[in-house]
Amino acid sequence: MINALRTETFEINMGPQHPSTHGVFRMVLTLDGETVVDVVPKMGYLHRGIEKLAEENTYVQGVTFTDRMDYLSPMTGNFPFVLAVEKLAGIEVPLRAQYLRIIAAELQRIASHLASIGFLGNDLGTWYSPLMYTLREREIILDLFEMLCGARMTPTYMRPGGVSQDLPEGFKDRCLLFFEKNMPRIMGEVPALLTDNEIVQMRLKNVGVLPAEKAIACSVSGPSLRGSGVKFDIRKAVPYNAYDQFEFDIPTGTKGDNFDRFVVRYEEIKQSMRIVRQALANLPAGPIMAPGITRNLRAPAGSEAFARTEASRGELSVYMASDGGVAPYRCKLRSPSFINLTALREMLLGSRVADVVVTLGTLDIVLGEVDR
């Protein structure tokens, strides 16, 4: 009779020095050999105090802080903040400004998902080839943002009451040319390099599985929730701005594994292009800013508002209350990167060490809105 080999578990820190972990985030892994038997996420120290900073600055100034939360998707960070201010102060936004916000937000979603797909390839060990391809197209979107508002990564384009600037001459043609010339190239290269690659499929399929019921119990949202087969998108379920005037589909996965989350983001890029095309084709005339908006905007004392949006990583919500001053009395942010991490332990138990950073990568977190 052969005696069973006696083993002992041990703990290791993965990150933040690991080349594929994200920002200052680290995980305390309890391992039995190469198998993960427990995970304790550690958020690190990146706290920016954005909520308290927003309470010390005017409603207009507060928009700048939202650029710096999810710095890979700042346009979608602007969105819920300005919506909350507008609800608080009873501001009606012109329809043209609503369309311009949607154009900016969906272009940002495309840029964010391209970065996510490229960095996931890096996490898988492909080094920088897929990442360079996806960043190539992302750069063009940042050029469009620079053309739109003069900034690439901290745009502060959306303002309480509307947007900072109208579409410049040539923007529409340049955007549509980008969709027709550049995007078909990258949308063909991603399957060739990653989706149809059997090594990539072996690394992603049936790994990091998050069943639908667990995803819902953990309040996961965005592509990570839809990858688990839950067809929920705030743009459809609780339409805001003018999203109810657009036609688009909600891509979902079936198993909730790393591969499904990857494919959902790829498919969402197609839907975002579809929305932008509709917005450019049907852009209404009119003003881009509500009348009477001043730098020292005030909201009625005792009023409160809640705005929820579908950001690139999931539900980004803002609660705001007013005491009648020029700054919010209370500002609270609900960020998807932070909430989605609650499911990480469930996704990693039983997996191998080599799969840990890949599974983390499919959650697509940004530490600026985790420790905000």
C-alpha cells in the first residue's frame, strides 16, 4: 500500500510587483502546490479621496475628478456625475448635448475595450503584439477626443447642463472613416490573434468560471455580468440621457468563464460603433448647453439625487445631496471595478497560479476607481 503524499499549504503575495498584476492591487494566495485554495484581495494604497474632494469643490469643478477615477474610460466617468448634478438642480439638458454625450461615451467604451483585449493578451503571455495592435486603434479615438475638446485622457467634456464644445468641423467624417477603414482591420486581427487561437482558448475556456447566480449575488455588473449570461445593461433596463432612442443589442456569454468575458467585450465594440453611427446620422440641431448655468451653480437645500450609468466596466453610480451651497454636501460613488472584485475569490478557487492574473485581467479593473 502506497502512503498518500502529505502536503502543506503556504501563502504567497501576488503583486503588486508581478508584471501582470494591475496597479497597486495584490492578492494573498493560499496554495496547495499550484492550486489556489484561498484568496484575500488587498486593494493597496491608491486612495485619492475623490468623494471628499468633490464635496470641497463646486459642482462644475467636481467633474474633473471623475476623469481620474477610471483613467482608461474618463468620458464614462463624467456621465453619472453630471447626471446627478442635473437631477439635483433640476437642469434640462438639450437633446443635441445628450447625443454628443452618447457619441463621446460610446467612443470611450470602444477605446476601453480595445485596451482590455490587448492587455489580456499581455496577461496570457503573448507579450506586446496584440496590445500594440489594439492601442494603435485606441490612439485614433484619443485623437478624436483631442479634436472634440482639446484633451485626450482627462477630457472633462461633459459639464452640468451639457457639454463643453460642439462637434468641430470634420469630426463626423473622420470618425466614420475610422469605423470604415481602421476598425474592420482590428476586428479581424483580434480573432486571428486571440479568439481563434487554440492556446488562448485552452487558457481561457472553463477557467475563472462565475455562474450567473454568483455574479448576481456579488452585485457584479457590466461585461463581467453579461459574460455570465445575465442580459442586463442599464442603457436598456433603466435608460438615461437619450439611450432609449437608439437600437443596439446586449451581447452575453453562456458559461461565465474568462473566454466569455473576453468575447462579450469584443462584441460590445460592434454595438458601440452601431450607436455612434446612429447618433452621427440623426444628430439634432440646437444648443449644447442649458441656459443659465454658472460656475457657482447651486442646488436647492435638502435635495438629493441618484444617477446610474453603464460605464465601460459596469454600473457607475453617483449619489449626491445638497445643503444649498456651491458644492455637494455629500457625494458618494459606486464604482464597478471595486464591486466586481467581490467575485474574485469565487472565480479563483481551485484554479492554478498561472491562471490567477488572467482571471483578474478578465475583470478589467482600474485601480483609480477601486481605491477612489
